[in-house]
Amino acid sequence: MSQDPIQQTATRIAGEPHSTLEHRLKTDMFNAILRVKPAAGEGVSFEDDVLTGTFFEKLPAPLQGIAVVKLENAISFYDRVGWRDAYLDKPVDTVLSAFQVEKLSAKLNPGSLHDLSYVSHKHVEKLLGKTESARLWENLKTFKLDS
């Protein structure tokens, strides 16, 4: 049996199997799908269906598309800035400038740096402008998350 696409994405991003990232991706994809179609979660066991990946396999293509776009954006984000475990829970205001946080929070609700990974770089550029988005990527690449 082959890996599911979300598990493969977590491995691709982290460079090795990463159960914490995989869990987070599956949780976030599940919640995003439920925001669009709450009925999709009826009768679903999080442990048996979502975490195993079978929930996503059974979805109609348009709902699978929600997860696919978010996963593609996450791959692009981490290819751009590199993977660090701390991204999963580090608040955005610990790395981003007050201006960046204000601009991004006007349209998004990023609780952690990882939440930014689901947003396309073009959308970030639209919200911040070219110069400020370039600063954001550079800050994310160079910030010492352990400090």
C-alpha cells in the first residue's frame, strides 16, 4: 500500500517522515473542507478516516481540490524558506514585522508561521507588495527560531 498524498507531502517538506507535520496538514485540510461543506464531516472518525487519509480519498474532486491547493502552497512555501519544526507553533508576530502582521491579518488569520504556508506567494505579494513580501521571505529564511 502506498503512502497517501498528505503523508507524502509531509515527508517531502521535512525531508523525512514527519508524523507531527502530517497530523497538522491532515487536521488543517479536514477543517478547511468542513468550512466549505460541513456535511462532509458527518459520520467521520478523525482517527480512523482523517489520520489514515481515507477521508480525503473518498471526497469528490472539488473538495479534494481544496486540500491539493493548500498542499501545493505548503510545498512552495517550504521550498522558499526551508523547513523547521518551530514553524508549526511559532506565532507570526515573533518573526514578522508589525506592518507585515497587520497587512496579513487584515485578510488572513495566521495563528502560526505554518498557517502562512497555505497562502500562495502571489497572494502574500498582493497583500504586502513586492518589496515587503521579499522582506518577509528573507526574514523567514534567516530568523533563528530557536532563539
